[in-house]
Amino acid sequence: MRQRLIVPGAVAAVLALTVPASAAEAGPSPGAPGAGDSYYPDYGNGGYNVSHYDLRLKYQPKTDELSGTATVLAKATQDLSRFNLDFALGVKQVHVDGRTAKVSTSGSHELEVTPAEPLSKGEKFSVVVRYSGIPSEVEVDGYTSWQRTPDGAVAANEPESAWWWYPSNDHPSDKATFDISIAVPEGYKSISNGDLVSEEPATGGWTRSNWRSGQPQATYLATMAVGKFDVTRSRTESGTPVINAYSRKLGDEDGAARASVERTAEITGWLEGVFGEYPFSSIGGYVPASGAHFALETQTRPFYGNERFKDGTDVSVVVHELAHQWYGDSVSVRKWRDIWLNEGFASYASWLWSEKEGEGTAQEIASEVYESYPANDSFWKVAPGDPGPENQFHAAVYDRGAMALQALRNKTGDKDFFRILKGWPAEREGGNARVGDFVKYAEKVSGKSLSSLFDTWLYKTSKPKKPALGGDVNAAERKQPKSWEEIQAVHGAHRH
Ligand SMILES: [Zn+2]
């Protein structure tokens, strides 16, 4: 489905030698159409970094028409004759620094923008894109991530979501702040990321809501939803405002959805004890009637597919998505191959919640999951540390990824393990990281060599021998905390 660009080592070396000389001769040149991610070579773009997106949108649920203006503030990282944005809707007009720019399209989702004058390396510039379209009718590689619902629509998917509703440098390595303003007809509400700054009447009976994300956010973590939502508000113990929303079109699952997502404030407070201070200025979650079964850690306001709650409450998924606010959102992957830094930790957080609730320790769950996959199961063929784009969201990234953390816990002991879990999000707050960066950090905190442990759990394509999990071997010598409260009390001292 996706085209992969493979440059053999020898050819890559020749290119590396020749590019600087020819670029110097040629003057300003086009920015690359991709961000250099080996999993998705044409995702994101080269030649600039975005600092802020301002999206002023209008959405009509009856027709699925989305229209608006995106203002993108960026800085050139090379002399640019032209640059790309990732976008799939119809563009009416583009201005760069206030002057009309030439626009053309290429590939499935590339918008090529040629400013009236070239941009110099280091120069800050603004791009204004006016656009409109019907996102549900726009297919990229044969599908659309845009979810229609009985009462509106939702933009939430990974890794492809942005290009159905706003133009961007669509790669998690280029994070930015966001202002998202959405106008909807009377009777409807919009939901997005961050703080609800204001809601104001617009002409013709429409209402405009203004949402702000003041901390860096990856493009795929931006979300918008329009529907007939019932909104609840509260605060966490430490004072963070909570905004949750539930579609009024939910069926029998309405109670289970609310009984799960209304735990958001409590769970966020508990996670602060494990991962450190909550990194953003608001939190919440929303459940549209989209018919989806998946959930997504859209920043500060996770998306929960309503199918998730058809069989009853699912608090585990709320723990998982909230854990991502530290592991995935505040600290984001550098490249998509680093996905274990998101999913291994969010999965492990659910195991810790089970341990805290007295429903099975993380060790017991790790052992059960380990036993459940025979050595010849294809599960063990996927390396969570570099699963490949086709297996980026394979169960192994989640379950074996979490087993890797249980093995680490058994190797370092609880004290150092929880120092690592809490220290990493503070050390890397708002930034990006690679798997290798985490391994180095864990070695620094624990003072232990961990390369063999992580090689076994993240990179080997065979089932590790049982002692590698470590629980039975080390249980006797570990000083077990008496209770979950003790873990939090002891390690609270290490918050920074
Ligand atoms: Zn996840």
C-alpha cells in the first residue's frame, strides 16, 4: 500500500558526498518532500520547522463540508525555492509572507508551495492556506481517516490524520503549538485539544469554539470532533481542568462509556504519582458515536471509539491513553520506528493499574502473556524496537514491549525502575526521543549495563528464554514494597 524508498548504502554514501557541492552551486533549492523517516519516506517535509498552527475552521455536519484558513508559522532550515505541506483537501489560495504563492500538488498528499521570493536559511515566515472540501470523500492510498458519525465527524488516527483537515509538516519530529477555532451550527458542539479559551456566537446562529494547545504537539495528536455532545467539567486533585464529552447519539454503551472516561481525573492523579507532574494544562476525553473500536492518545483529550464500551466499562483503555500523555505526547517518537517508547509504556501503565487495583500484578500479567504465545508463534518474529511499518501497531509492540519493562523492573529493582519511569518524561519534556536514548537513560539511572536485556526483548526475533523475564529469579532478592501507596511515597521524593 505504501511505497518505500530504499537507498542502498553505497548509493547513499555517494549522494552524501555530492549533495552539499551541488546545493551550494544551485542556490535556493526545494525542501525535501519527506522528513527522512524510513517507515514513511513521504511523511513530513524537509527545509523548515513549524512553531505554530492557527486553524480557523467551519464545519457543516449535514454536508460534511469543512472550510477554513490555516496559518502556519515556520522557520527555514535551508535556502528554500519551494517547500511542501502535507494536505489532501482542495486548496483555494496560498500566501507566503502576505504574497500570493504558486501551488501545485504531487503524490497522494503533497502540496508544493513556491513563494514569490525564495526564503533564506534561518528566516521566519508565515503561510496562509485557504481551503475547503468534503474530507469523507477524499481518499489517500484508498482510504480516509476522517470518521463520519450520525451527528458530525471526527479526525483521529495514527499516523495519518492531519491531511484530511489541515495542511502541515506531518511528522512527529516537528512539534508545534496550536490554536484551533471551529464554528458549528446551532445545537452542535466542537471538541479539540487543550484549553477551551472561549466560545462565542458567530453569524447565522453558528457557534465558534476556540481551543488552545500551548505546549508542543505532534501533528497526528491534533484532533477535532463535531457532534451533539454532552460536556462534563471537573478538575484533577492537583487542579488541572478536565473537559470530557459524550455524543448524545451513543446507544446502550452510554453508561459504560461515561463510567470509564469519567475516571479521567482520578487516573491522571494516580499517573502523576508514577510518571511525575502532568505535562499539560488541561485533560479530558471524548466519545463520539463513530462506530470505531480503537482509541487514540490525542493530546490532552484522548479519542475513545464507542464500540470499546459495548461490552461494559474499559478503565484499562483510559489508563493507556492517559499514560500516553507522558509517553508519546509530551515525549514523542523521533522516528516512527521508535513506537515502543509510546506503546510499551502505555501498555505497562495498564498492568501497573491492575497491580494497584489488586487485579493481578504486572509480573503475573507479564508471565501469563509470555506463556500465552508459543515459541513458534509469529508474535515473537516482530521486534518491538524496530517492528517495520507493516507491524507498527502489532500486538508484540504493546505486549512484548510491556514485558521488556517488566524485565527491566526485575533487573533494576523497584526503586531504580520507578525513578526511571518518573525521570524520563521530565528529562525529555516537550521533545522527541529514540529507543536508544531511553536505554542510555535507564543505564545512567540504574548504573547497570542493559544493552543485552533490551536486545533480548526489543530486537531478537525469537522467544526469549523464561529466565530473561526475571521475575522468578529476582523476586526473593528484591525488596518488595508493601503496597502501591508505598511505591508512590518512596519515589515521590525523586520528582523533578
Ligand atoms: Zn497506545
